Amino acid sequence: MNIEQESEWTSPYSVKAVPLTPGRQRSLSWVDASSGSTYRHFGQSNSGCWRGWLVIGSLITFILGACTAGLLVLWKYKHVLQKQEQHIHELRDTVEGLMTKPMSESEAHTLGRSAYVQELYCKQIWRKEQLGAGFLSGAHGGRMHAKHVSPAAAPPISGCVRMCELQQQQPKRSDKRWAYVMMSYNQPGNAEHLWGVVAVAGALRRLKSHYPLVLLTNTSRFPDGTDVAKALRRLNVRLLPVYEVDMPVKHQKRLMYQHWKIAYWKLQIWNLVQFEKLIWLDSDTILYRNIDWLFQRPWMWAQRDDWFCKLNKTKVCSGIMLLYPDTSDFKGMIQHAETMHDLTDGDQQLISSYFAVKRKRAINLLSDLEAAFGQCIGKPPAPYINADGSAVWGIWNMPSFVHKSGGWGNTNDNLYSNVCFMPNITMQLYTVGGATLNICQFHPLGPYWRRLFCDAIAVMGVKLEEFDALCDNECWYRGKRQMSASSGSTHRPFCGTINGTISYVDYYKKTVGYPPAEGPTLVR
């Protein structure tokens, strides 16, 4: 076989060389000697082949890279999930410890954040339970089961406690006989201590509590003649008579405040055995968030007695308490008071001592985010935290329960400790230089309490001139009030002249002001 290759070089088998011209393909020719046939093979340039291999190699590299990255992301995601699950277990262990053990002194510095986690966790479980049981069942479960009210079916007790597998701590009852309870004892013809109850009842109504408010009182008529029982029933309040509870004579003269002798009467709420659980609320308080979740907690809880906002006190304040009524505990506290050598702090000292010493089961303390004095607003650790662990700027730590608004001067020993949680405009005024402010307009809860109170008064139908002034926006915000032409009274409740701000000079000089006194004894 003779071979002839056409190329730009001379083949030894060819008679002559055939040069390649531009655009001509390279070919290989040969002749079969036996048959005389000539064959020719055309070959392509290598550039297209290398292009294809480059594309295939790039695709393979991309696929391998994507798979590797996906595997890395999957491994990282799994690692993060494991860490989160571990963190959740740690939080649940913390919650379980908080719910079954009283807070020790060494744990006080972590109370704010850990107690908030507990509150948040229990609220989430409570909401899930309510959604599962349905609104109607939840409403029936919150009815008061006194003798004159027929029992209603309720979903089984569960919630936060059951989810933590601590249901054995709860009394095994088929019905939720839970309620809030307050007390208002007034001198004949006076209803002063009822006004705080009205605002709290309005808060429970606005915050959609599922449970009624029980009021122990000796007052049957408001000053305008309105029937107290009928009016308060519109706010889901049920009345019961209040009884005197004698404090041992040896303790009465040593009390820090003499009006605590009346506060001592709150011990009688342990005799309200028609209820399974009660949450006691003082009348100089307000609720800022729904606290129905507190009923789900086992054993007793109370406010921390931290009047000076140290955030680490372990004494009990009875301004708010979750309790289990039991006549044996009532009798036990009365007997324990006789054996105590000091009862300077009144009922809350007795209650704390009895359950810690006699019952050997101390009362748990709520966090400062759950319950605090009004003068401590802004000081508890906030639950709103940035990704880097820093606190979010602003005020994000309003307590669920606020005890007294606070006020001018030494609030431990004057009449201004609760100026914004009372319907008295005069006590809310503050004069600086030539300007007079309604200082409760500057308090974060001042307008809130006023609106709750005024809405509740309107629902009850109580008509008093001083409340007309308080609830008149022109009067409260600007110190002006338009009297209606049909008003039969010529008496104008005090509004005064109220300024929106003080002078630039007085503000930056920090000029000291004062509340205009209603009488010489009001400013000490």
C-alpha cells in the first residue's frame, strides 16, 4: 500500500508535495495496490476539541465545588441546630429550677434575664393551650365558681407546668377556680380606696383576662349614689364583704406605717376556699400586660420588696401574690404572729416568715421585669437584646405589674409616692419657675392609668365633677375646660393653668420646682 500525505512538508511516498492553503483541511491519502482504490481521510484542527474539554472540566469543577459547599453548609446548619437544642435544654432546666425552687442570694444577679426567659416560655405555652382549647372553653374556665354561680366545664390544667412535667406540683382539680382579689375598706361616705380598684379592673378588662376580679369591701354606694356592686359587675368584678383581722396589740405600735393595720386584713383571703388559686393585687398598682400566665405557676409567688431599686433584694412584698386559699394557713399565720417578736413590716413580713419557717416552703420572688415599684421603671434588665449581646436602645423593660407610680421627694415618707395612680389633678401638678406642669404627662404610665380609669368610670356610669375634670382632655393636658351650658353646677373642679414645657433657661439650669400644696401638711 502506497501512502501519500498532503502536507506542507514533502512526503517520501508522494511524487510531489501539495502545500496547504488557508481554509484547506489536512488530509491523509493512500492507494491499495491490489485493488487500485485510493482512500483519503480529512482531519479537523485540534482547537475545537480542546474547547469542549475545557467546558466539560469547568462544569465538573463547578459541580464538585457546589456539592462541597452544600455539604459544608449542611454540616454547619446541623452544628447550629445541635447548639440551639442544647441551649433550649439548658433554658428549660433553668425554667424548671426557677419554678420549683426559690431564688437564692447567689442567683440574684441573674434573676432579671432568667426570670424573663421563664415568663416568655410560660406565656408561649399558655397561648398554645388557649388556642388549642378554644376561646369559649378558656372563657368558661375563668368563671368564678362561688355558691351563686353554677360551675362550668374547663379544659384540664396544663400549660407551662405540664410541659415541664411538673404537673404533680399542681392540685389535681377538674375546674379552674381562679380569680384576682383586691380589698377596699373606706370610711362611711368615702370611696377613696375604690378608685385604684376601678383602674385595675379596667386594666384586666382591656388586657383580656379570662378570670374575674373579687373585691372585698364595706362600701355599697359611690359618692354619686351609684350602686357599687351593680356598677363594678360591668367590669367583671364580684363583691364580697370584708372583715376585720386583729393584729396582736404588741405589734400595732411598732408598725412602719399605721395604715398597715388595715393592710393586715388581707390575711382573710386565705379563707376564700371556694377558689383554688388567687392573685392578690394592692389597690395602688396597675397592670401593663396580661398576667394570667401567673396562675400556671406552681406554689406561691410574690413581688420582690425592692423599694430602692437594688435589683437583688430577697424580701417579700405582698403588693402582688399568687396563693392557694386554705383556712389552716389563715389560722397558722394568726398563731405565728403571736410568737413573732417583730412585725415592723406588717402583713408581708408575717406571710413570708410563716411559709418559710412554719411551712418550710418559701415564697418564690417575681423578677423585676414581672413586678416592680414605679420609681424603678427603666432599671430592670431589658429582654430586647441585639445579636451582639448589647441592649437595644430605648425603654424596653416596662414591668407587667407596677406598684405605685412614684413621685416628688422622699417617696418613702410622704404623700407623693403614687401621684399618677390617683384621680387627683392637684397632686399631679409641679411648678418650675413660672411654668406649671402636669408631671404625670411625663410619666410613661400617667396617661395610661388615666385612660383606664376614665374608661372604667364611663362603663360604670359614675358621675362626679372631679372625674369630669380629670377625664376632660382640655383640662388634663392644657388646664382649660369648657363647662357645658346645661351644667346645673356653678362649681368648677380644679384644672389650673398647665404649660406644655418649662423655659429653656430653667431646664438647663436645672431649676428646682415644687408641687403646689393643697395644705401645709402635704409637703414635708
